[in-house]
Amino acid sequence: MIDKDHPADFLAAGWHSGIKPEGLDFGVIHSLHPCDAAAIFTRNNFVGNPIIVGRENAASGKLQTIIVNSGNSNVATGPEGLQLVRQYTEVAAESLGIDPGLILPCSTGVIGRPMPADRMLTACREIPEKLKQSDFLAFAEAIRTTDAYVKMRGIELMSGGYILGIAKGAGMIQPDMATMLSYIITDVSIGSADLGRLIRAVANRSFNRLSVDGDTSTSDTFAILANGAAGVHVRFPEEAARMFAEFAHPITPADAASLPGMNGQSREFVSALMDICLTLTRLIAADGEGASKLIELRVSKAQSREQALKIARSIINSPLIKTAVYGADPNWGRLLMAIGKVFDEPVPIENLKIRFGEHHLNPDETDNLKIISNYLSGSEVEMEIELGLGNASETVWGCDLTEDYVRLNSMYTT
């Protein structure tokens, strides 16, 4: 029987372990059976100690349990920090009666502070007791740091099975692989090789197109676990991955239906997974530290997708543009600056067309600027930049920049 709130045979919990002064700070997701799995991690050169162990364990293509603490990232804590991760994964494995190699450890929070070993070890011993009453919302709450709200999205599949996505992230987000922490669990059956292709495919169309501040966390992790409890088998073969990579946003049902080497339930699964990842991407962008507005930016009519993405990232990461959006100021010159500073991708100025929502920007028309300023006062902003050079396009997501971003980050460790 499939639970309508989460995939079958998965348990979750979140509780206060004392790593943070107050609030939930330790979370666990556990499958009753070993899962086929895939994970991708931060490309930052200074990774957290849990990333080191997580990479080792995920390399097997099998995982069963996710352990996450918030409040301390266990980064730059030396050999002692790494030894602690290996120690507490062994303690957690023993308490659950599973192999330590089936555990994905994750940490998020302040960098450079020693992890309180006694609290981590105690929390790992408590896991079986805490999992007696499964609570995915508590898990989502426990992994938060500066997030204003939890981020979850679940879809029940018509062909059978369920997919649930949970993420956290509000700052240090342009990882070019995933987001700070994002977990997808499902009770369908899909092999680890297919999952490896799929996780990269969906990340490249969602989390890899997300930026809050242009900084890359030391602890980013994106993982998918599939335990097969629903008895539904799906595939994502190489030929489907190659075609998927060519799709532009938004990926339509017709796009999904055209994927080769897949049956209907596999296509439904991929579409649902993409929906979940895009939803989480937008939630993270909208919850950027101090943000008041979500920005969806499309760069179209580019010579190549590489050109479109370079220019899109230049715009979405510009503090001047982000503050202009915050102030509802349709500043044509700032957009021109951000496009022009992509030095190796020159664009003729006469080709440019700039649109906010349904409104084309005409910088010399006062009434037009007032209309666009009014549009920018809303909580969601759609922008499109047409380059007039070709047929390629890219879409990225970000947020505005407010005084609260400075306030939050000027006091983060104090």
C-alpha cells in the first residue's frame, strides 16, 4: 500500500540534538531496504568531511540511509573531523543493523568549528527510537539553516509509485551541480546506472541553473534513492539522456513522450522528477537570503546554449541588476552592462530585445518605464533577453538583493 504522503517503506525523523542552541538540527531518512542510488556533490576545493565519506559510499550505487545535521558543516576541521564522520556512520549503521557503506552523511552550517562529537554520536544511537514515528516534515525542518521555510514537493505517479523531494538552501548557491542539500526518494525501481544519468540530466536543467549569490557551498549534495517497494520499473537509457540534454526549458509532455528507449511509466517518472526539481529550484531561489522576489530569466535567440548560459549567469549574478529588481527600477543600462561584460560573447546592441513579463523595455519612454516598474513590484519577475543571433536558449533562476542579505550574512557566525 502506497502512503499518499511519501514513498512506501521509507521512514524519516528530525529532532533537536544540541548541535544548534535551539530548534531541530538532526534529521534521518531511512529505507527499509537497500536502494539503488546516485549522488553528485560540490565542486568546491574545500569540501566538508561528510562529502569525503559520502562520495566513497555513493560510488557503490547503493545507499539506504541519509543522515543530516545542521548548525555545523564539519569543514576545515582536520583529520579529527573526518574520523568523527567515519565513527558516527558506524554507530548509526550499528544502531540500524545495516552496512556503514549504505549511509550518506551530510552536514550544513558554520564552517571551521569543531563538530560536537558527543552530540553527533548520541544522535546516531537514538535513530531507531526516533524512526518509530515517521515525520518527513520534521526532517525537512531539521536540515534548515537560514532558510525561511521548508522545501518539499511530492508526486504520486499514475503508473504506480511516489516521488518525494526535500531540499534546503538560501545562500552560497551557485554550485554548478546541485543545490546546498537536496534529496529525492522514490519507491519505483530504477538501476543505479540509469539514476546516474538521470540525476545529472535533471540537475543540469534545474539546480545547475540556480543562483542566489554566485557563491559555491563546501557541502552541496544532491542524491536520489530508489527502493523499488512499489514494484514499478523505470529506465533512463543513454539515448534518452542524450536527447534530454538537448531540451530547452520548459520541458513539455511532448518532449518527454519523445524520449527513446523508455515506456510510458518511465517517461511519467522523468517528467514528475523534473517537476519536483524545478519546484525545489524555484523555492530555493525565492527563499534566497533576504530575498523578496523570485527571478526567472530566459536568454533566447543566442548562437549557442553556451553563449546563452554565460550571459544569463552574468545577469542573474549582477548585484546591480538584483538591487534594481528589488527597487522596481527597470534600469536598461545595468542590463546592457551585464550582457556586455561577457567579453568573449559580443552581441550587437541593435539586436537586443528586453522583456519584463509581457512588456518590452523601451528606455526612452517614460510611460513604458512606469508600467514595467509596476510589474517589478510583484513577488515574481520574468525577464527575457533576446540576442537576435540564433535559436538557442537557456533559463536560469535567481532572486533580488535586499538589505536583509547584508544583515543576515554580516552576523552569520555571531
